[in-house]
Amino acid sequence: MGSMLLKRVLAAIPSLIGVVIVTFLLTRALPGDPAAYFAGPAATKEAIEQIRATLGLDQPLIIQFFHYVVDLAHGDLGKSLTTGQPVAEEIRARLPASAELTLLGLIVSMAIAIPLGIMAATKPGSIIDHTCRIVTTAGVSLPVFFTGLILVYVFYYLLGWAPAPLGRLDVFYSAPPTVTGFYLIDSLIARDPETFVAALKQLILPALTLGIFSLAPIARMTRASMLSVLSSDFVRTARASGLAPYTVIVTYAFRNAMLPVITTLGMVFSFLLGANVLVEKVFAWPGIGSFAVEALIASDFAPVQGFVLTMAILYVALNLLIDVLYGLIDPRVRLEA
Amino acid sequence: MKRRDFLKSMTALAAGGAVSAPAVFSPARAQGRQETLLIVSESGPNNLDIHGIGTNVPGYEVSWNCYDRLISHEMKTLPNGTQYYDRDKFKLELADDMNIGDMSVTFKLKKNATFQDGKPVTAKDVKWSLDRAVTVGGFPTFQMGAGSLTKPEQFVVLDDNTIRVDFLTKDRLTIPDLAVIVPCVVNSELVKSKVTDKDPWGLEYTKLNTAGSGAYRVTTWNAGSEVILERFDNWKGGPLPKMRRIIWRMVPSAGNRRALLERGDADISYDLPNKDFVELRDAGKLNIVSTPYSNGIQYIGMNVKTPPFDNLKVRQAIAYAIPYQKIMDAALFGLAKPLYGAPADAKTEPVWPEAHKYNTDLAKAKQLLAEAGYPEGFETTLSFDLGFAGVNEPICVLTQESLAQIGIKTTINKIPGATWRTELNKKVMPLYTNVFSGWLDYPEYFFIWCYHGKNSIFNTMSYQSPEMDKLIDGAGAAASVGDKATYDKDVDGFVDLAFADIPRIPLYQPYVNVAMQKNISGYQYWFHRRLDYRALAKG
Amino acid sequence: MSSIATDRADPDAAIGAALVQAASVTADTVLPPEPATTFTPPPRPTAPRQSGLAATLSHIRYVLSENLVTGFAFALFLLIVLAAVFGPALVPYDPLASDTVAALKPPSAQHWFGTDQLGRDIFSRVVVATRLDFGIAVASVVLVFLMGGLAGVAAGFYGGWTDRIVGRLADTIMAFPLFVLAMGIVAALGNTVQNIVLATAIVNFPLYARVARAEANVRREAGFVEAARLSGNSEFRIVSFQVLPNVFPILVVQMSLTMGYAILNAAGLSFIGLGVRPPTAEWGIMVAEGAAFIVSGEWWIALFPGLALMIAVFCFNLLGDGVRDIVDPRRRT
């Protein structure tokens, strides 16, 4: 198993190198001139050149790339010009915000999609099945920023049920002492129920927005997987031996059908983490997605590179984790290189 | 009787409940809320020090409130009740005394003034700070230069408590330039202890920390999401500010900012779309203050170096084809001061900005275009800064539509904010809209940057005219010796020439719009247009 | 075992726009590669005595009547195509003409969907935008079909280095956060319609390449290919005339499934400010611009283009299912 894992990690290295090169070239092709931007509104041509030299942007591309790789090897992701902070620190501070939001979004989605998928699978072709299909497809057909805006309008502005969309906590609360970076968990560790509730309130709308978007793949996978399990021999045997339909579905079929769903979940999580930039923008969420987008617009190279690299590594790690989990849960599947 | 008592007590209970119910905060939090100001804006600082490389405009606000200058401006009250900085009246901030001589000015420092770490403010700190401003390069050095402050030798320490600033030339902008944000006084002992070989001015430290003697200091800064400032109780620059704590949150969505204000969650926001300001003003639930930018205009610029805009008649045709009123209505919702359509017999005043005499007249525009040799029109691109798309995009779309009617086909080019300055610098965009405003509110200051033949980067049209240069230089010289008659004549002259040659078409003077809860008072308009927390009060 | 595995790789999971990519593509990377190999050439539709065309038509009719939802999606699709073709000729107002006197008017008999900030008729703009949005979707799937499909077929059929290069390329793209990659491409190359199409295509590349590769790989050793080989056909001929036509239907399913994603992607780019140029009417940009007016009560500016966007994506997604049912009934879930 260990050597298998190592092999998989090694196999992922060429893609990571590809990601580093492509990101580097892409960011250099951005139209903005950071030197001019940071030289301020009144800079002369000389002042701009001076700043260009300070930033090392007057060097040939290949030298810049070399410097970048050397820094990278030292774990230095560079500095963001717009926020003035080291990128590695920014990402460390912001990743938990994005991860917490995405994870909760996924949980919301699962809570709705898995029962839907099971119901649809028990009666394929029925009204329930079609409704499930329509609802989940409708969810994924809405642009996330649109869903988010509507939810804010209705639940904050009109009804006043949700708190102000001002990020992770209401302004008059202070963040719980950092242990995991997840406010929900940290506030529980700190035994501060008030902060826990405040953090949860802030999370509900953005998590719902993400959840609605990710209903479809989870529901569909659940349905597909349940269908195939329900038609398999052991379920038929269980049914034939007179077990109640509920017992058959929940104890026998569902547990077996969960394996492929877990795979999907991992992928949905990885995808959402990178794709929730728009949700973060709507809810002023201090995550890594919104950070990367703002940097991209400002032609701020380092954060974009750092973000993409982080996501790529996460992606590879997550794949690996799912492989391992899968191998543990289902002994029939072995890790093969 | 008994029953009545019972009812009474129930009512009291209910009333008590009703009062306390909305207060979701625990008592300590409610108390904190009373002394805390919550500001929301679209973007936040990228650097806490205005001397830093590429400090953005929100960063100026931090500098303004956390550092002191030797002098500042008095306030005056506008007819609408707004507190507005008085360009011509200075007040002492860190200085206890200002003595203007013929070729120098001498300041005595307040004896009891200390930095936030308790060290006294000395003349050495002042000199180090001014040296730093004229040496670090980039924007601060440029701004100092605008007041003929360019060399460290100009700043002379006389004793611990006295500093003299020598003039290089007679320039009436020198004293005002000492009251802008840049010449702030930094705790030199503290910052020097953080200096490295690569960073002789300690910019890395002040980027993340405030090291001043000002009324506030930054205690928390999460770039891109919030800045928290606490009051410095031992501040000597003025009366102790009312607000103990300022929380400044970045909320990118304008809709959310408006919702926060309307629901009473935020105290102040000052970069909402015009439409929201108009509606909030009309709804009357909030205090809305609109003040024209000092010395600032939004304009349509044309590159006069390349055809067809090298042709005066083409430029005039464009000036007659701009849909001014539509822009005022649909893009600005009336919240701006028009700079067009002055009566034909209006006399030019020695002030800036002022209105020109062009109006929307498509027939005349078409005729001018034909006279210029473009009876069929031509094709060009119209560019704008995406960072201000809310106003720029409707302006460009309306202009595009109007120009199409005289045969000029335009493609709209939206340029991301980060790239905008680069594009302006290249001076190749044929047609574009932009805003310029100067901190120092003097007509010749505006013109020297925007119209002078030395072709600064703000002369985005690449306009060059010896006659114009003579008038601008003449006005500057006249001002420094106090020759009002010549000054007025020259200012009239360059304004007239700018309108006759029309390389840029002024559209309007934008407003700074600030929306506040009714219980917030003390808003002051400053030349830098950012908030001054020191005067704000709540309740 | 095979039934679970097959379902896992089922592109049905893909319904959700790009989520699809994550799910179905990884099934391929993460899991043992058997799912694809369990697949056999798509069975011909039933009704063996009819001619090919008649059989297909009757099958389509069967699928439509059996599944009302798909029938509904087909009807919507027709409506969208009609709007794209004839819309600009039919709308009551010039979609670009401003009328500042009538700005920000709510829906009425004159302006069915109301007017925007510049007094432009939103109904006309929504209808006219159909052509552009539909065009972006179609162009991007056709482009990715050409890029990804051909690369995938070549990889699957020739194996070896071709396979490795295509595989690496797909891996690298997959490792990117896709929306940010699309943003980066558009930001770097400039925000024109062509670049939006290109970015959307590149982002979808791995999905197409993998599906095509898997399908071509199966057919490499298939009987009809062997037969063609034995009768002296060149490899190129075999790819062009034996393998491609067989892979084509599977890719068509992918195309209809990713059309919706293409539109969402373009809309997302517009929301960030990287969309098409003003004053062009495009749903995403209209929603993005209208978003600023929701809180002030002018909900119609964002709502109607948002609905149009949603209906179109919804329709393409349902249609993707439907097309799969027709082309490939076995994969139905």
C-alpha cells in the first residue's frame, strides 16, 4: 500500500509541474502592468521603471521563472501586491473559511440530495423520479451568483431572518481562538455557544447557495447507484427472504450504494472549493476564491499562482484520499498503479 | 384595582420585552456598539503607510487618521450645512506655532505631543519623516514635488522642538502641500529599529503597523476584509475624538452595502451607486451628504496626436454630439454638477471647474464633421475604466449611441482597473472617459497636470500648445507674488483656450456621496474625499 | 462488481455542468480503468425490420412519449432555436436603443419585462441575447468536440506517446480550479466572444478527451476494426471511417450535457466583469448589471435574463439526458 501511494504521488508530479508552468505563463500574459499600478496615479515613466526593477519584473521571463521556482522550493509563494501580505499566509488564513463553507454546503446538499436520490431509485419513472430530476437539474441550472443574490434579498433584506452578508461573523463578535480555523469547531472547543450560533447564522445562506448548485450530481449518483444495487442478487435474496422494504433499502442497499456516492462527494467538494469564487464575492466571504479573483483582476501574479497551486495539490491529495478510503471500504477494489 | 395593577405590570413587562428584544447583543456588546463606528466600503487598504509602494486610496484614509501633520485645514460651513475644509485657512496640528518667512517657514512643535508608544514627538522625527517623503520615490515624492518640496536639505532641525522648511522657489503651493496626507510625521525611533539594508526607510514595518502620533491606531488588519482602529487617548492634535473604535468592513457588493445601511447594521458608507444615494435621500431614513469633488471633473478625452482627433472640427463635432442631459439623468441620476451648456453670453470666471458652452446639437455636429472632411463619419474605439463601470458604462453606451447618429461608429473597450493606468500612460487610446481631480484646489494646479505641454501623464490627450503653456506658467508666477489681476486674466485665458481647442470635453463635476445613519454627526469633506474619523460622533 | 463500476463512470452524474467533469472524469483517473472496457458498442435501436432512419425516428418518438420531461425539454429547445434565429427580427424594440425618459420602468403592456437603467427594453434584449448565448454554447462545444474528441480518439487508438501526452494535458487541466482557469484565459487574451468560447472549450477539454479516449480504446481491438485492418485499410482510414463514426454519438451526448455549462461559464465571467462588450445584450452580463438594482426594488432587470439563462441551461441539461436516452439507452439511469 505504501509504495502504491508513493507511485501515485510520483505520477501526479508531472501535472503539478504543468500547472506551475501554465500558471506562470498565464499570469505573465495578463494585460495589467503591476509596476504602473503600484507606482500610483501620478508616477512618471522613470518611477514606474524604478518600481518594475524593485519588483524584479524587468528581468527576462525565463529568469523570473527561475526565481519563482527557487522561491517555491523554499516554500515561498511570494507576496500579494494588493493586500501586501505573504501569499502563503493569506492562503493559510483563508483556506479554512472556504473549506468550512464548502463542507457545510456539501452537507446541506447531501441532506437533500441523498434522500431524493433514494426515493427516485425506489420508484424509477414515477412522478417522484421526474420531480427529483427536475428539481436537481433546476438547481444546477441557476448561476450561483444569481441564487446568492436572490437569497440575500429575500432572507436578509425583505424578511430579516438571515444576518447581514458580512463574512464569517457579525462585526461585534470576535473570532474564536484558532485551533482548526473552522469557526464552528473552534467555538465549540472554546465552549462559546453564542459565537457558534453567530457563525452558523452567517454560514447558512452561502452554504445553501452552494448546496443547491451541487444537488444534481449527488442525487443522480445516489439514484444510479441505488438502482444498480437494488437490482443486484443480494438485494433480491433479501427481498425474497421477506425482509421489510425499509430494511432492505436502508440496511442492505443503501450501505452498498454509498461507495460510488463517496467518490462523487470528494470530487464535488474539490470542484466547489475552487468554484465558489462567485459565492464568496456575493457574501463578502474572506475565502481563497474571492482572493484569487481579485488578484487576477489586479494582475497580481503571486496570489493567483499560489491559489492555483494550492488547489492543484488539494486536488491530487483528495484523489489519493478517496482511493485509499475506497480501498479500505471496498476490499474488491485494489490500488493498482 | 388589583386587576388594573396586574395589567399595568404586564404592560410594563411587555414594553420592557419589546425594548430589549431587538438588542441581540449582550450588554457589553451593546455598550461597545455605542462607541463603535461601523463603516462599510467596497475596498480596503493594501498598505497602512502612504509612503509605501503602491498604497491605494483606502490606504490614504488610514494614514490620514493615524498620523498627524504639522498643519491641517480649518473647516467652514457650506450653505447646505456641510462641513467643508477651508482651502485658505490653516490650523496647527502637531505644530504649536507657524512662522512664514520670505523663503522659509518655521514650525514649533507641541511640547506635550507623543507618539502612540509614548515617545515624545521631536523635530528629528519631523525631519526624518519629510526626508522619507521626498526620497522614497513613487507617489509621495511626486506629491511633495508638487509643492516644490524635493530635497532633504530643505528640512532643517533648529532644536528638539523647532524645524524650518526652506523654499526652493516662491511657490504658493508649498504651504498647502504641507497639509496634504503625505507629509505625515512618523515615529522615527520606532521605525528605524525595524530598518534593514534593503529597506532603509522601514516601509515593510509601516506597511503593516501604524507608527504615528495620530488620533487612531490600527489594531487589526485583515487585508481585503476588515480594518479595526482604536482611539489613541493621549492625542494632542485636536479635541479627543468621540468614537473609541472604528470597524471598517469591506463589502464588495453595492447592493449588500445599501441593504446594510437600510437595515441599520452599518453606520456609514460612502461609495454607493448614485441611484442608491438618490433613493436613500428621498426615503429620508438616512443622512445623505453630497459634495462636489474639489477641483475634479469627469471628461471625455481625445488623443489630439492622431487622426481624426487632431482635427479641431472633429473635436468640436464630438463636443456637440455628447448626450449631456441623458448622461446626467441615466448615468448619474442627477447627482453631479453639470459642466456644459453655459449661456452663450456667460463670462469666463477665474475658477475651475466651470461649465463650457457646448450643448447637444447633432445637426451642428454633423455639419462640423462634414467640414472636417468626414461627412460619412469614421470608426474608433471608446474606452473606459471597468473599476468605475457603474457610471462609466452608461456614459459610454449613451455616447456611443449618440455618435452613431452622426456616423461615428465606436467599439466600447472596457479596461480592467489594474490596466487602466497603463493604458492611459501609453497615450494611445483615441477616445475615452476618465476622472481627474487634484488635492490642491487651484485652477493652475489642475491645468499644469492636464493641459501643460510638458505632457505629464494626466495630459492624457497629449495636448500641446505654447500659448496654453504661457498662460499656465503666467498664472503660477502671478499667484506666487500675489498679482491678482494678472492671475485672473491668465486663468480666464487658459480656461477659454481649453474650451476653444477642446481636447477634453468636461461632462460634470462628480459628487462625493456619503450615507450615514441619522444618529451619526460630524462628517467633514476633505480634499482627499476620504473620511475623517476624528470628528465623527454617534448618538 | 461491474454494475457498480459502470454506474460510477456513468456520465449521467455529469448532468451538473462542470461538476460533471469532476465526477465522471475522475471516475476514470481514480478508479481502476475497467468501467470503459465493460462497455460494448451501442446497440442499434429495436425494431429491426425498419430502415435506419425510420428506426431512429420511431425510437425518438418512443423516448419522447415515454418521457414527458424530455419532450418538454425538446419543445423548449425548439423555442430557443427559434428565438436565436428569428428573435432579432421579431422583437418590438431595438435592443440597443436607449430612452432615458422611460428608464427603470417595471413590466407593463409596452415593456413586457420592463426597462433597464438606460431605458432599453428588457424583453427585446433577452430575446436578442438568445442568439449570442446559444452561439457561445454551440461554438464552444463544437470547438471542444474537435479538440478533445480528436485528441482523445488519437490517444485511445494509437496509445503510446500520443496517449501519454493527451493524458498529461488532460490531467494538468483537471488539476486547475476550472473557473479560475477560464477567467485567467479570458483575462490574459482579452474579453472577446472568441476568447470566452476558447476558454470554455479548454476547460472542458479533459472531459471530451477522456470519453473519446475510452471509447476509441475499446474499439481499437473490436471485430469490425480488425476486419477493416485485415482487408488492408490504413490506420488513418480506420480511424476516420470506423472509429470516429462510432465514437461520435457518445460525444454528442457530452456536447448536449456541456452546453448548459458553457452558458453558465460565460455568465460567471460576465459577473466578474470579463464578459462581452457593452452594449451587447447577453444574459450573464444583464444579470450582473441588474444585480445592483435588486436591493433598490428593480427586480425585473436581473430576474428576466436570469430566468432566460436558467431556462436555457435547464433545457440543455434535460436535453442531454434525452439525447443520451436516444443515442445510448443502456446508460439511462
